[in-house]
Amino acid sequence: MIRKGQRPRISRVGALLLGLVALIPARAAEVYYPGAGEQWDKRAPDAAGMDPDKLAAAVKFAEAHEVNWLRDVRAQIESDVAKEPYPQVLGETKERGRPAGMIVRHGYIVAEWGDVNRVDMSFSVAKSYLSTVAGLAIDRGLIKDAKDPLWKYVEDGGFDSPHNSKITWHMMLNQTSEWEGVLWDKPDVADRRRGYGRRLEEPGTFWEYNDVRVNRLALSLLRVWNKPLPQVLKESIMDPIGASDTWVWHGYRNSYIRLDGRAVQSVSGGSHWGGGLWASTRDHARFGYLLLRNGTWSGRQIISERWVQMATTPTDVAPQYGYLWWLNTGRRTVPSAPESSFFALGSGGNVIWIDRDHDLVVVTRWLDFGQLEAFAKLVQESVKSEQ
């Protein structure tokens, strides 16, 4: 019996448990999430456990190693695809900006350079956004299992042939599908980067980076969602993480389908022939931070942690690749970065780099890809503690 004014006696075990409980809110409070728009706190490099001089050297290096591209991106694309069998540019383009970037540690901005609010083309960075839209479909049960064949969900003829009927969502997402067909006037052979004249392999056994097939995935997801993918991305990802309203996601001038009686554009998974997702450096950094936090934002699970794990699992025949994310398996993609890193990579030096080991998100725009390894090394050297 406890008399009035008398403190209850607590056992050592009870005291230990109370101590652990007391720690939980404090630790949770340490995870910082920026507010919407411009509400993003900055920290001095020292306060974030980074060497200011070495971090400044990394920024200076990025600024000094601009990609050797024309400002006129349409002219650049036309030059790059001129030797392809189907080179016609089908989507919108815009003049590119100058080098820009952002480094985030523990959620705080520690470095920015260039115009981080400028909306620029992002090329194949769009693929990682498309992957996330697929993840949402799986999380919500629109797709029951990634190993399901697409013909069970998509009834537009694209997966009816004996060859294509074997293709699963898993294969489409990790680029081993070997899908055969024509989409938006581009046959799959338009982007057979491992040999335009090669014969097709069995679905799931051969990896090839192929934008026609990624666009076929985008169309398939449009049919599953039954609403424009930019709307899905805005409502389910970009608005909840406080992104701006300046980003856009384009398809091609001929990539429209009828959906509930209206014309809806199917977006492209990159800017190989124009179009694609155009966004600011800051919006890319928010997206990267969502992935760094395993799909959680301010206490809300926006994408399941299970999906993030699936998306970053190495593909058997291409361990450097997951579900439209580049991985660092064996430290082959960027040797200076930790093996746990993963990347959204787009032509022109557009990069979202998620470094789990050091709690970093790094975004670059228009960095010479040949200098990405040297830049990453400088960033890694600037991390001086795990505080």
C-alpha cells in the first residue's frame, strides 16, 4: 500500500524500461522532415558532421565539370539518336540550365549550387518515379503480385502473343522483359542497345536498357490506375512530401489513349525521344529523401518499406539494377559510394543519389557523367562523423 505523499518503489527492471520509453520520443524527434515548398531548414556542414572545406571542394568540382551538352536539348537529342534506326523526336523539350545540385544530410540542406528551383528535363531519372508509381499500385492491391503476368491486367493486345504473354511486372520493372512490339511508332528494336539485329531471348533471362519497353510499362500502369500517372504521382507522392507545383510529366505527341471517353496522354519513362519528367533540383531531393526514409514522411508511410526493399533488390542477371533504380552492388556503379547506395540516373548528368550509410541525399544536374565517381569521392571524404 502506498501512503499519500509516498513515492512508489520501482524495480531496477522497471526503471530500465521507463528509461527506454523516455528515449523513444527523443529519438523520433531527431528525424527531421522539411515543410512544404521553401520550408527546408539548412545546417552548417560542421553541425551536420561534414567538413566544410571538403564539402566546398565537392561543390566547386561539380560546378567546374559541366556536361558537354548543347543548351538546345532538342538539338542534342537529335544528334545523339541520329544513328538509331528510328530517331524521330516525339516529345517536348526545353533549353537546359547550368550545373546545379544539392546535398542533404540528416534531412537538412548542407550545400546547394546553381538554380535549384529551375525546372529542367531529367531524362531517365523519370524511370525511378515510374517505379514508385508501380510500387503504389502493388501497395494498394491494384497489382496483386509483381510476379503476375501483365496479360491478367492489361487487355490491349500488348501481351497476347506467346512470347509477350510470359512477361511479368517483375520483368518489366527490372528491364528483363524482352517485350516485342511497336508503341507510339517506335518498335522495340528502336532501342535494342545490346544489338539492333540480335534475336530475342526468353523473357526474364536477358537484361537490356530499353526505353520502348519502359514506355510500354508506363502505358500498362496507366491502364491499371485508370487515371493519368502525373495525377497519381501528384496526389500520392509529390503533394504529401511538400513538393512544388512546378514539375511536369510529359509523354509524346502521339501517346494518347481514350480513357473514360477522354484523351489521356501516356507519359514516357525518360527523354530519349523528348518528353519525360521535368522537375527542380529541390523536388528531386524531396523524392530522394522519401526513399532514404524507406517511404516514410513525417510519420506517414507513403510508400511501403516492403516496396523500397523490392525496388532495391538486385536483378539476378543484372545485379547493378533493381526496379528502375541503379544499385551499387559490388560497388560497380559508383565505386566511391557505399554498396548500399542506390541511384536514379538520367542522361546529361542528372542524378539522385541515396546514401544510406551516411544518411545523405545528393542531387546533381548537368554534371559530366565521367566525373561522377570523382565527385562522389569528394562528397564521401567530406563526411567526418556519424552524428
